[in-house]
Amino acid sequence: MESRLRAHRQGEQNAASDSRAAPEGAPESLVREVAALWGEHLGGREVGVDDDFFALGGNSLIGIRIVDRVMHDYGVELSVRDFYLAQTPARVAELIEQGRTGT
């Protein structure tokens, strides 16, 4: 019984980590594209899908450049505020996807 409970908890943890990697509504390919875009603007560094923009050395000027690039590349206008609150490529990708679908 205890082993089944552990397996159930492990399944819940795996589901939670999967949802952080690619939020619902944001295709994994888009999440990776956003991470790569951040990397371009952050000195060519490797950026993970859950990395924090400011912890990576991001600042307001870089943020504005990324927001402009998102508008150019994806046709989605993000507010700088929404970009900063999203904090990670995975969450920004979700905002882009919401903008694309109008939700």
C-alpha cells in the first residue's frame, strides 16, 4: 500500500515538473525558441526554460529589446510589465501563445 502511495506522489511530482517545463497552451518548440531568444540578448549564454530573467543578468534595456523582438518575430505585443512578471521563457512563451490565440 505504501509503495502505491509513493508511486502516486511521484506521478504527481512528475506532472508538476512537466507543467513547469511547457505550460499548457505553449508548445515546447515555442518555449525553446523564447529561451534561445533570451540567450541571444544575454550574451549568448545557455538559457533554460525555467531560468529567471533577472537572475541571468537581465535588465530593463534587455527586457525592452526582447519585447520588441517578440513583436517583430511573433506579431504579439507584450507589455514590459507582463514580460517582467512572467520572469521565465516558459511563462513568456505562454503569453505569446495567448496573444496568438486571443485568449
